Amino acid sequence: MPVVFHRNIDTNTHLAIWKMSEPLAELIQSDVAIPENIKSDKRQKEWVCSRLLLKLLAPNCFIIYNQHGAPTLSNGGAVSISHSHEYCAV
């Protein structure tokens, strides 16, 4: 897991950035379920990496989506996911 940046901003805010350099085949072995509607390898990699970063930052939480499709954490906290080129941030 090549986390290139990890910082606790304050007690409620944590940030981690991952350089997604591993092949998808390696990431798939991490036991993160990929939704069937995600077909592209790039998008699958982003999905897995973001969920693995979340496990690092909040091991007991998972992402749920509200009626508008916005992600939140299962504990009621806020979450933001970003990915660009070969980096993913949570």
C-alpha cells in the first residue's frame, strides 16, 4: 500500500493520499468487493484504493450513499473521495 501522505488534521479530520502504482490484479486480492457495474480497470482501481484508504483512516466505517447519491460514513461522519491520474485521496 503506497500511502504517500497521511495526516490527522484535527480530531475529526484525517487525510490520506495513495499513489495507485499496483496492478489491478494485486489490488483485487484485498477482499474489497467491486460493484458489477464498474467495468473499467481504472475505475475499479480507484474504487479499491479509496476503500482501502478508508480502512486505514476509519477501520470500523464503510461508505453509504444517501438518496441523492452523496457518500457518508456509516457512523454518520462526512467523507470525501478524490482521484486524479495515479493518485487517490480520502
